[in-house]
Amino acid sequence: MTDQEHSSLCDPQAHFGRRTLLGRTLTGCAMTGRTAGGLMMSSIARSLAMADETGLTDPARPKNVILLWLEGGASQLETFDPHAGTRIGGETNAIQTSVAGLQISDLLPQIAEQMHLCSLVRSVTGKEGDHARAVYNAKTGFRPDPTLRHPSVGSILCHADQRGSDIPRHISILPESSPARGGYLGAAYDAFKIGDPASTVPDITARTDDNRFARRISDLSDVVEKEFRRGRLAKMESMRTLHQSATDSALKMMSSEQLDAFDVSSESKMTRDAFGDTPFGRGCLAASRLIEVGSRCVEVTLSGWDSHVANHSLHRSAAGTLDPALASLLTRLKDRDLLESTLVVCGGEFGRTPKMNAAEGRDHWPHGFSILLAGLGMRRGVVYGSTSPNPKLDPNQPLADIENPVTIEDIHATILTAIGIEPSNEIETPIGRPMKRSEGKPITEILMA
């Protein structure tokens, strides 16, 4: 296998903070990454080099992200890091994968056949054990801050690369209670939310004849919006209300042929069955179709992992939905030559405790769980980090049972690097506060050189 050359230059929307610019200029060439390797250019040099070296400027090969969000916190022991036959292994068995020496849960037999396409991180750690706070941390790469709302990965990607499509570029399918948000980048970068792709996208068909619809739109633009703008601040539309831009986007979407990408019923029964006859399976199929026509980040949510009771039966059910959908998604992206330009990420807000509770369940566990990454910028058939099959579970040393621990922030820095965005870049919030894209360090061991 030949690794695809990878670029991690900064994005054109970045703000070069005084500390960043001065520090990099004075140091000239510095070592970067988790391990020594690769010279860091100055921020100015990186910016000048971007036009030639980053895929973000190549209109024929945009970079995309598909996030499969396992809401509730999937158990690493029942998915990607089984310790079968040990005191913590539970009822799950391990099966061999397409990577020599790598085993995953027997609940994921189809994914096991696709692991040669993936990088697997088994040593992810976080500092949040509450669902809401951990979800925020996992989706933004930052812990909750009462003074600021941070953007999700899809929002960062769409902000860095402004190329558009007729349909939304950032989409959350089956978003439950935590759709991806634009944060301080603004509501324009919030994900467009839809439910089960078995149903049509709501409110996209005019309810009157063409002439009457045209008159209504004219009245909306020439009368209603004109009155709304009276007495407002000059930038109220672009910075706050987004009334006119939302209307324009909706009208463009209503008449676009790209809208057909939401309709998975046009696929053959064989294709639909391969993904699974479930909302999540259809969501993954829709995600591949949407990426193909111009969407840049699609998030698909699968709930059912919060197993405080009956852990194994809950995971058997949820894994039965995940397995065909993820395996078929990887196969389809590869067959359509989209895997090299699309990063697939599969994970949740935390893992589950190694020790079973009295209700045969596993509780929240941010100390050593798994995240799968595949495609754009990732090495294939690689495992990074591990957890102990016989953990001491010392509450004072939660990382003692983990080899090569990484943080949620490191995962975000790795994702941003893979899609061509420099994690340490600073951009300004609306109040002028400089914020880094990520506080983490890329996991160089799983990234293509």
C-alpha cells in the first residue's frame, strides 16, 4: 500500500495572531508534531504555499468529512477494543479482522472485513463524564466555556473553504439533541437538520402554482424585507438575522437537481439493503450521495449506546445497526473514488466502564475509549494506543491503564490536519478574541506522511 501524500497547510480564513506570527517567524524552522519530523515553515510561508499544495484550492478534489456519531457513548469493549475472556470482557467475543493481528468485537463482523481501510485509536481520553458536557467536548474539541460557543468540525471546514453547492454544505442527519453548530463562526455555519432519509426533505415544494409563488417571493423581498430593514444596523442581515440569505439559499435549493441526493429510494434495493433497512443505514447512504454532489460535512447520529443497564443486549442491537452501515459506507466511498478525499470518523462522547455495575450495565468512562478514522489523510490498517486487559482502575491514576493516551483535543487536531487545516491557527471571534482551531496535537502516527 502506498500512502497518499498529505498536506496540513493553514486555511485561507485563518487569523495570524501576534503570538503565532511572531513566535514562528523568530524561531524560523521548528520541529512540529507528536514526534520529531517535518520542518515548520513560518506562517507567512505556509500561507503563500497553500495555493499550490493544499487540496482546499483544488475544485476537482474538495475535502469532505462524514461523522458517524454514536450518541450515548459506545462501549469500547463491545466495539473496537474487546478484551474477551478477561474479567472485564463481558459477554463479547473477539474476531479477526482484515488486518493481521487486529481483533474487534464479534458484534461487528462486516466492519472487521474493512479494517484494512482504517486507523483505529484505542487510547482516547477526556475530562468530561456528563453527557452534555462530553458531547460538546467531542464535537468541538473544547470543554464547555460559559463565555463562548465553539464551532464543530463541519463548521470549521465550511468556513475555511467557501465553495458552495445548491444544497447545504453542512448537514446533520437524525441529529437527536445535539446537532453540529457553527458556534462563534455564526448561525450560517450551523448544520442543516433532517430526519430519516426515507421521508422527503420538508418544505422544499411550493404549495401554490408558479405564478402565485413568484408573486409571494417578490412581495417577501420587495415589501416585507424592505420594511424589516428599516432602522436596522447596516450589518444586521449579514451578522444576525440572515433573513435574505436564508431565503435565497432556500429558493436555490428548491430548484436544484442536487436535491435528489437526499432521496435514497432511487438506489437499488440491493444497495439499500446492504446499508441496512434502518434510519441510520439510510442516513449513511444519503451521506455518501450528498458528499458526491457537493456537501462538505455530513453527520449521521446513531443513538442507543447509553447502557447503564443490560449493556450487552443494548450494544448487540446498536452494533447490528452500525455494522452494515459503516462497512457499506467505506466500500461505497472506495468504489466511487471518494475515500481518498473523504475522512470518515466514527465515535461518541466517551466509552463505558471496564467494570460492570449491579444492573449488568457499564457506566460513563472517558479514560481510554476508541475512535475509528478512515480515508482522507489517514494511514490504513493502523492501530494507535491500547488499554490494559487487566486494569488496576486506580481513580487517582486513570491513565495508568492506557498506553499512548491521547486527548479529545488531539483527535480534533488530527482531523483538522487531515482535511488540510492547520490546528494551531488563530481566528478572531465576533468580539475580537483570538481562538486557536484546536488546543491539541495531531497524532502523527496515524497520519500519512
